[in-house]
Amino acid sequence: MAFTLSKRIPLNDIFIGVIIALVSIPISMGYASVAGLPVVYGLYGSLLPVLLFGLISSSKRAVFGVDAAPAALVGGMLASLGIAAESSEALQIIPLITLLTSIWLFIFFLIKADRLLKFISQPVMGGFISGIGSIIILMQIPKLFGGSSGHGEVIELILHIVREARGGSALAGFNLPSFILGLTTISIILLCRKFCPKLPVQPILMFAGAAFSYLAGDLLQSWGIKNLPAVEKGLPPLLIPKVSLLLEDGNLGQFLLPSFSIALVILSETLLATTNFATKHDEKIVARREILAYAACNLSSAFSGCCPVNGSVSRTGIASQLGVKSQLMSLTAAFVMAAILLFGTGFISYLPVPVLTGIVISALIGTLEFSLARKLARVDRMECLIFYVAFFAVLFLGTIYGVIAGFLLSTITFIFRQSSPVTDFLGIVPAYSGYYSLTHRSSQARPLKGLVMYRFTGPLFYANISQFCEDILGTLSCPGYDTNMESKRSFGVWNGQRKDSIKAVLVDASGITSVDVSAAEKLVWLYEKLDSFGVKFYLAGHVSAVNDQLRAFGAGKLIENRCVRSKIHYALSDLGYKLPFTEDMVESAELETKYSNRKAEFDWAFGSDSEKKMTEIARLLAEEISQLSKDNNEIEISFLRKKEKDYSFGYWDEADEDEFLDILELQIEMLREQGELQTDKNLDEKILQRHIQLEESIMSKKAELIKGIVKRRYRRDARFKALHPKVAAHMELQYEHYFEELAMLNPQLAKELADIISEEEKKLNDPK
């Protein structure tokens, strides 16, 4: 709970600010070293930039400072220019890079570049950040065992690690005590992150390492463990970047693109992360104000002689976990850092290098987003490919090429998806409102007589208008129009409906947001071609802006001939179809489908997994019944109905419930066979009575559903008998009892069900 001095001064945020300052000490010093600066510059970059961010930012919880991505980009840039880390040349060049970065950020602020972030996908950013994190980890690994950090891409870094381990540095190769100390630091931080995430373990380890070095310095020295160099006390001196260096030997051209990429990374990574945290906590940020804060912070960093700074995802996460409520946190952190620079830098010379390196590596591990890659691999392989393209491009080609490769692949994927949008053929379910898929998830849907209903979701333009026309004309077998759609989709959709009987094509255009000139011309061509076959053409349900585009591109003929309607049912009314839909409006032939004939919405929600999902729900409920039976609790049908509703997310109707009770009975019998459930005849009787209630109700409202229900029950029981003969035998006895009860209560329904079962038996026994 946050303690407050008053409503305006949250003491908890002051406490969090102290924690963030302490956590920032080892992390910022480590990243300053990565950038090629003396470690004290990490503390310099955690003073003025953090103070300005706290004053300008609209975010309540974001943390700013020296962080991984910009530091790695600067370090890599110095290496490519052949500039030694921590050299006088590096101390002159890095502030210039930071200054140019701040100028780019000011330009981003002026052009409202936050709007461009939607073109940088999460897989691109995730792969890019993971690539940078992996590169920095490889750079830091030699420092764990007493070597020096490397630079370059992955192959060069691996070779550098091998050379350092063999004795390439001033020390005699691999130092085991140093390596153990570094690995211990990493292990402790990762374990604490998992089991006690709110514990500020980094500063604790930092001070523990410094204390141990202070007390046992001779021992550590004898083991070959290095400490950080001593730094002088004092606030950062005001430094004016030497802009004249940009005009020497074409330096400006060398620095413009790298500084642009750094600014782009700062903008995208920080703004995306800040927005994400704000969304999670139901807060709002002002994007342009954030960009202004980034620019001002980097300008102050340049005048402090430091590298570019950006938002820290790891430290923002710590602050969020501790319950931060305001940027009083950042102001406090800045003042604490000033106090450390003035009075507390003496401990730095006692800090062992492997401890600092371990803290940095553990922080970098937290930035890797391979969990996102695993999720993408399950959901969208193309997005997963984009992630790894950006990742490996950073590893093998460098950071700039990683951004370029990921961005290009994202753009290509976007164009490809727009050119091949999701499409579907639609039908209706008698006694239900709405329009349902004929090809995918709604097994009960059937086409309206004489009508092709087609749904197209996406802007209609030059790259996809051909698919649009092929899909529609493929259903009609139009002479002279060669298409493979007929073999792939059309026959499956229009099974039972003669193509020469089709009198109209109706496009559900609710997903069409725009048309271009090519699409408009092709729509007129399609209208005229269909008209030549005596087939009417309608576009319905689209936004009015599409009509403006049709008129502008010369397709006003469609509007003038009433081929466009604001609602689908208006077009259906023009064609003579009236609501509600009845059985005589659809084709008499029954479509063969692989899914059950249950309510369209459950199929729509779970697709091909709908039957599996229903079985899973039945198993869960059967296990719950088993547990209740062990406690001698009587199961009421009201309890089952409530659980059905909870488990099914409210998608079921009477037909679904009837089918579910069949599956539930099978699951209950399996538990009985395993000895997990005591026989409860009262429960069986209650389920039986509920079956009868449901089927009588279904018969009175939707008689055609009964046939499908019984067919599925019969075929499912036949399959189940082969797998579980004992359970199936017991179920047969229950069904006999069910028919006896039904015959007494509703003879007509019992006879109809018996006729359906007899028909199914003949089909199964027919050798043909």
C-alpha cells in the first residue's frame, strides 16, 4: 500500500525513486561501458536526462536513462569507425552522436512521427531488440572471465570470446574465479526475478560485491578478479559538443544515418513500451509530449558528454511492480543520483567487474523476447519469420540492416495480406437471423435458392480484384473465364444447387473499406458480365465512402442501377427474400459437412475444434461431478445447466445442450468404469428427463434439427463402442430406458427417432 504525506505527495513514489536510482547505478555504468565511455558517464546520463523526463513526460511510470539499445548502437558505430573505447576521440565523438540523435527526435516531434509507429510491427521490434540484446551479451561475456569486451557482429564476437579465453588479453586467459562470481550474480538475479520480483536485488548485489571487495580485496586480487577504476566525485561538467568535427572528412555523412537509426530505435522502443504499460494500467499518454521529452533528454545527455538515452523496459517494469503512481519517482531518482555523484562514488572502485557484468547481462536477458517468437510460431508463422529475419539480420549484418530487413519484410507481408484477404461464401440457417459461412465453420448453414452470397474483407484494389472476380465467376462456371476456384471451393459450396439456377450474386461488402480505380473498373466489368448471363449483382453493407470512390472512378453506373445497398437485407428484399428465413428458401439437398449440426455460433467461435472443445468441457464437468460425489453431494440438473453455461461461454442453445448431455454421459460412464465415480441412478434419471424436455422443445420449434441430433448420437456411439465396449454396453441400457420413457411421454417423437435410427443402421450396413 502506498503511504502518502498528503494527497499530492505520494511517499511510495519517493521510495521507488530511491530504488530506481540504486538499480540504475550498476546498469547505467555497464551500458556506458558498452557504448565506449568510462563507467562514470552512466551516472552522468542518469541525472539531467532523468530529471527532464520527470518534468516533461506524460507517463506516470516510465523510467528513462542509459540503456541497452542506444548504447549497443553507439558501441558498434565506434567499432566500425575504428575508434577505441574510452579514448579521447570516443569522448568527443559520442556527444556528437547524441546531439544528432536529439535533433532527429526534435524533427520526429515536429512531423508527428508517432503516427508512423503503426508501420513498425511488434515482431520487427521484438526481433530487433532481441538481436541487440544478444549482441551485447556476447560483447560482455569475456568480461565475466577477466577478458575485454568485443565489438562487431556475431561471428566476430564469438571469435573474440574464444581468443580472450585462450589468453588474448593482458590477463593469462580464462579466469575461473571471476567467471564463477559473474555466473553466481546472474543466477541470483534470475532466481529473484522469478520468485521475488519486487526485491531490488541489483543494488543489493552491487553493494554486497563492493563490501566483499573492501573486506577481502587482497584475496580477490590474488584470484585475478578485477575491480572498476576509481572515479572522481562531482556533478557532470557542462560539455559543448564539438560540432566542427562533423564537417571534417565527411563525418556528417557517416553520422547522419546511424544517428537516425538510434533516434528511430529510441522513439519506437520507448513509445511502444510506454504505451503498453499505460494501457495495462488504464492510463493515457500524450505521444507528442513523450517525443519532446526524448529529444530534450538526449540534448541534455549530449551536454553531459554521455551517449543517447532512452526508456528502460526493465526498470519501468520494476517501478510498475512496486506500484509507482507519478513521475515524482524520476525526480527523486535524479536527486539521489546527484547525491551519489557528490558524496558516494568511492564505492565504485571496490565493485568487482564480473558482478557489474553479471548485473548487465541479467538485465539484457530480461529484454530478450523469444517468448513472443514462440507465440508467433504457434499463431502466425509469417510473423515469426519476420521476427527472426530482424533478429538474424542484427546478429550477422548489424543493427541498421536489421531494422531495414524487418521493415521491408513487414511491408511485403502487409501488401501480400491485403492482396489475399479472408473471403467466404455465406448462407443462412433456417429459424436463425444472420448469415453464416458455407465453407468453414457453420455446418448447418445452407445457400439461399438462386443466390450466391460472398463476403470479402479488406480494401478492394488492383492486387486483389482478380481474386474477387474469380471467386464469384467460379461459382457460375462462366464460359471463357478460366479459373481453378471451381475445383477448390465452388463445388464444395454449391453441392445440391444447380449453377444454372443462380439468379443473383450478393456481396457482403461490410469489410470493404475502399476501392481504387482498377477495382472500380473491374466491378463494372463484372456487373456487365453477370448481367449478360441474366444474373443480378449487388454490393451491400459497405461504408458510404466506397460509393464516393465508385462515382469518382467512373463506376457510378452501379449506384444508378441500384446495385449498391446500405444493408444486406435491403438487397435480399429486392430479390424477393423475406425475413425470417424459412426452410423453403434454401436448397432441399443437404450439404455434406465434416462438422456437427449444432448451432452456428459455437462452430463460428471454435471452428474445427468445436467438437473437441465440447468433449473437453464434458470431461471437466464429469471430474467436478466425481469430486462432489465423493463428498456425498447430490447433483441437481440446475447445477449442470449453470456449469454448462459457464463452460460454454453462453454460446449454446437447446440442440447444443442435448448433444453435450450425450457426451457428458459418456464421460461419466468412463469415470464409473475407472472407479472414480459412484453410481448415481438419480443423476442418470435427471439427465434422461432433461433429454426428453430438450428434444420435445426442439421438435416443436425446429423439427429439422432432431434428425441431425440423432444421427450424430448414433454414429458417435458406434465409434465409442469400438473403443470402450463395456461403457458402450451400459450406455445401450440407458438408451433403452430413455426410449421406454419417451414412448410413454411422447409416442410421436419416439417413433420419429426410431425411424431415423433405422435409416442410419441401413446406411452403415449398406455394402455400397
